[in-house]
Amino acid sequence: MYLRRILMLTVTIGLIFMGSFAFYVYKIMFMSNTSFETDYVHIFIKSETTFNLFLNQVDPFLLNIDDFSVLAKRKKYTVRPGKYKINKGMSNNDIINSLRSNNITVNVIYNNINDLNDLAGKISNQIEADSISFLNSFKSDFFNEKGFDKKNILSMYIPNSYNFFWNTSAEKFNDKIFEEYTKFWQKNNRVEKANKIGLSKKEVMILASIVYEESKANIELPKIAGVYLNRLKSNWKLQADPTVKFAAYQLDEYKNTVIRRVLNKHLKIDSPYNTYKYDGLPPGIISMPSIQAIDAVLNSEKHNYYFFAADPSNPGYHSFARSLSEHKRNARKFHRYLNTRGIKK
């Protein structure tokens, strides 16, 4: 009787222990361990994050970080950088499996970029690589090898939305963007169209950057492009006001200023970007042109206009002219409009 009681007690204790252990295993692996109220949270794990730093990062989103840590070690989880999604109600097992295999991509978007500093800042706000990494990458041999000089690196970055892993490095980012740049030129016979108008891809981008700065009304861009192509074919100076502004902004006296009216003193600035002083296209792009501006150059409107001036009666649009006398009349209207608005510079 005594031995039977001991045996029963031992079995009971064993069953309790086994049940407790089974519940502990179930709790660690399969019970919900999320503490947030939203449907999900995103975790951004930086490169070279240690396991302990990772635990500190996810701790605010979990009910029991110790249970998670035990299972993560048991499953030999290795921290992987990237962007991950944790859904409300996930178990530790689900979270670990997601962190192992579900690195989420992000859409990187950029447009209206003025220079490489601006570009580096815009991209670094959307992926892990910081702006310094991008600025350093712009100094690498990569761009020379791909046919871009210092003044035209920006032309490789066609403004659009691109899909990347959040932890993409600056170098890998540039590799992918060059692939996208190549695809862009292969589409819609763009290379053939550039050859037909006698411009290289670099020259198309330079002219497109000028056209883009002249007007944000897409419907006008092919007509403006046609004006500049007429001037180039006739060996005229481009005399493009946006290039004069760009030249001015390179000077200390115009830093952090906005030129709203191009004056004679601006036309005298000695810069290869001043198309009132120098023939042909400037040596580099003056901003990141939109896709619409690029295609406007490649599909320019065929006409006999050589001049255009802002139309004060139709803000955002221009009046086009075939002769200098007609253009001067249009320009005087615009200058009177600026005067009435008190715009002197």
C-alpha cells in the first residue's frame, strides 16, 4: 500500500511536471506575445545589429521578452537586417519565422531634385544607407565607368518609384538604378529618337532639365523643347533663363536667394552654364528633369517658333513667337506684369 502510494504520487508529480512543461513550451511557442494595439508594427533592423540590441528594439512590442529570447536562441535565430512586419496576436514562433524570411521591400520615390546633396538626403530618408554613404558613392569610379561625368551624375536617376529592400547599401542602390536607367532608354525607342534629333542621351537630359525648369505645365513641354531644338539647329545661342539662374546660384552672393526676375547683370555672369554667353548646351544638367520633360525633348513639337515668354494673362503658360519683334511685344507684357507686382529681382 505504501509503495503504491509513492508510485501514484510519483506519477502524479510527473504528470504535473510534464503538463507544466508542455504548457510552458506551448506558451513560449504558440501563444500570442504581442503587446501593441494596432493591427501590425514594422521593425527596422539595421545592419550589424547584435542579438542584444535586437532584443532591446523589439521589447516594447512584446508581452514577454524573456520567452521570446529563449525560443529565438533555441531556434538558433540569427539577426538579419531589413524591414519586417509583426502582426497583432503573433506567437513567438510566428515572429521568428517572419524575421527569418519576410524582409519587406520599400518604394523609394524621388523627384524635383536640384543637386546630389538633395538626392542623397531624399533617398537616405527612405532606406538604411545614410546621406554620407551616398555622397561618398558619387565620388567612386562607378559613374565614370558607366559614362557619367561629375556634372551629369544626376541624370542617371530618372525620377520614379523604385522597389528596394530597406537595408540596401548605397552601392547596391546605384547598381539597381543604373539597370533601371538602361531599361528606361530601351523603352519607347528613346535611343533611336535621340539619334534622330542628333543628341546623345547626356545631351537629351541636359536639354530636358532646361525644358523642365521653364514650365511645369506638361502640355507645353514639347513646344518649349521644339523652340530650343530650333535654336540649336540654327546655331543660335539657347538664351535660356534657367541656365542663367543656375549659374548665379553657384556664386556665393546668390546662395540662399531666389531669383524671380532675370536681369542684365545676371546675363553677364561668366559661366559655361550661361547660355546667353556661350553657344550650345551647358556642360551638365541644371536639375533632375521629369520623365515628361525627357520625352518632350525626344518627341518635340515641330514648329517655326524661336521665342517664348511667360504669359501674364495665363499664369504658368507661355506666349510663343516666330519673330524677335513679336517676342519683344510678349516680353514687354510680362515685364509690365512683374512691375505691377513689385518684382524687381
